[in-house]
Amino acid sequence: MSQASGAKYSYLLDALRRAVEGDVLSEGEKLPPVRELAWTLKITPGTVARAYREAVEQGLLEAAVGRGTFVAPRAVLSAPVEVRAISEANDEVVSEVISDIVDLKGSRVPDTGQGARIATLLADLGKTMSPDRMINYSLRKDSKNLRHLVTEWVGEDHVGRMDDEDVILSHGAQNGTLLALQTLLEGERPVILAEPLAYTGVRHVARLLRAELHGVEMDAEGIVPAALEMACKRTGARVLLTSAEVHSPTTIRTSHQRKQEIVDVARRYQLHIIEDDCHRIQSHEIPAYRALYPKRSWYVSSLSKTVSAALRFGYVICPYGFSAKALQVAQGSFYALPGPMLALVEAVFTSGTAERSRAAVARLTEERVQHAVNMLGRWDISWAPGAPFIWLRLPPGWRNSRFALACEAGGVRIRTADEFTLPNGHAPHAVRLAVNPGIPAADFQEAMRMIDSLLANPPRGMDS
């Protein structure tokens, strides 16, 4: 892992800005004293003091004589703050200040050779695809074969009986989730139930739909059925949005028995279940909700974690009788996927590229997860072989914001629990580390070693 290309204070200043703009550091939060932070980060007090001074001049921080340094009110910032749905590790701001930072924030599909194969398929299509399909709108019938390929890819043993008419194609899993919610939600202020810690895209979707988002208590098996029933009574919600196979960020997998119990609650309250399965890489072991509760369960996934995020290809498998309404929503939103994209994704499936990529990504992810567990196994972590991230509960002495700041100052970017916590929820002292097989092994190992060292040396004078 190389050092920052600029001065150390610039490196720390950039980390402070990202922590403030990404809501890792909250408005009004007090920062550590200069000497304490310098000791934690193993840099000189002068470096920290200069970074603090620059941050104050830029309106990120406020200094109060005799009281300390605090995160400035939002009104002081020059532009509105928005948490990004995608972690952009190579944007211009980063490249100007940080060289080769290790991004453990977003889970990215590694290139196992599928990139070159997709490029070849695209070139072949350019030679063989009819000009008519290149210039005209694609029709529902044009995607029939691709939708059938999706049903084979997912499998009836996982989601229950289906045919290609039950499949609605989308621009990735988040777009598919939005599509399903648009089909179901009604009223001026609809309610969505979800896990209390959820992928950041859930908050973006709720905001777009002007929906209230309520977290439902979880335990080691996922959503607690009794808590779900109470939430249904209290809110009158029609929809539960859940990631039951690989929950982000905790890696929890909901058991078959727990799913049955949740379905029992859903039946009593006529609750629809939207299962986002986009993070699952390995083969399934537990039936999806759609197989257990086919009249009101939606299954959403994509190729973004197994083949290519660039394709922006996802799909929704609708419950019985809802595909026509969902298709109307899709056509009203984006009409249809582009004809050339339909042809390319179909070729990705029929050429075997998708299956080979999924197998290779699963193998590399499991290897990288095991490596991380070997390095961090003495700490309180949760993990699963097929989950592309690890959930790390911080030891006493560390808090989310300070740990993220220390990691970024050491050249590693992570996600804190704050970024997954629903509005009005409580963030545990924990962080998510993406294992990203695409990161060079030496850089990943050094990142794990740096994180292990930080965990073993919490700041002085901090309570749990």
C-alpha cells in the first residue's frame, strides 16, 4: 500500500472531509485532541494540527477555545451532503490526494476473464445484429428467450414454479426493487418495513417514493417474527423489504424455519415480501420466500455481484398474478431495456460466460473471506463463505467515526454501521469490510494487518 501522493496533512484532511460528507462524523461531534489523534495514527501532532486548521478554514470543523474541535453545522458546508449509493474509489478528488488507497467500502465483482469475453461477445453482436434492432424500441417479445434464461439461472428449486411471463427485466437489482415497490405502494405516505441495518440503497429508494422506512428487530437468524407482527399492527405496512440469504452488512442468513415463521405473519397481515438476493454468490441452500409464499413474494437479483456491474442487468420474479401490473410500471418508468443490451446479456448466458464467471467469483470470494478471517479471527466478526464482506464489531475503545478516520488515514476505506442504519435507528459500534477479490493480495493483506493493529491499539481515554 503506497503512501499518499501529497503531504500527510492533506491525506488526513481528505479523510476528515469524507468522514463529514459521508455522515461518518455527525454534526456537532467532538473530535479527539490533537495529541491523542496523532498517537492513534502514528503521525506528528503538527500534522494533525495543520489538518484541523485547514478543515476549520474550509468550514468542515469548528474550534471552540477551551472546549475542543467539533464537526461544523451542515449549514456551513458549501454544498448539500448526500451519501453515495456507490463507493467511487477512483474519482478525481481521490486520485489528486490519495494514491492506491485500498477500497473495502463497496463489494465489487472481480474480473476473472469475463471482461474480455463480454467484449468479444459485444464485438460479434456488432457484426451480426440486425440494424432494425439497433434503432427501434425493443418489445416484450424480444426478451422472451432472455427471460427464459433467467428462470433457468435462478431455478425453480429456489423460487418455486415460474415461467418467463413472471420475469420483469430491470436496470440492476436496485431498479428492480424500486419497480416492485412502485407496483405495491399506495397512499401519500406508504410504509416499508426492513431490517434495522440495511444497504444504503434502501434509504434512497424510500426517499424517492416518499415512503416511511421502519426497522424491524433482528437476531442471529434475521428478522424476529414477533417484532414483525408488532410492526404490522403499529404501521399498517403492506411491504417487507429484506435480504434474507446474505444480509448486508451483517452476513446473517435467515434459516428455513425462521422464513416459515415470517411467512405465517405475512399471511395474517397480507404483507408482501420483497427479497433482495443481489449479494448471494454461491448456490442456494434455503428456498426463497417466493417458493414458500408465492402469492405475495417478489424475488429480486442481478448479475452485478457475479458477472458484471457494468451491464446494469437485473430481474424481478413476480408473485402469481402481479406480472402484468409490474410490467405496466416498468414500461411507464423506462419502457424496456435496450435491444442491444438484451442481445448481449442473452449471449452472456448462452455462451456459458455467466456460469463460468459465477463459479470463479464464488471461489475467489471464499478464498478472500478465509484470508480475512485468518487475519482478523481474534476479533468479534461475522462472516459467511459466500458473502463478499465481513461484519466487524469494534472492541472497547473504538467508535465508528474514529475507527473509519484512522483506517482512511492508513490508506483503507471502510463502511461504518452508521451508513446502514435506518433513520431514527441506533448504530452499533461496528464496520463492514468488503473482501473484494480484485484487490491485489499483497495490498489486501497489508490492509488486514493495519486494521488488526488498529483494533489492538484503541485510543487512550475512550470508553466502550
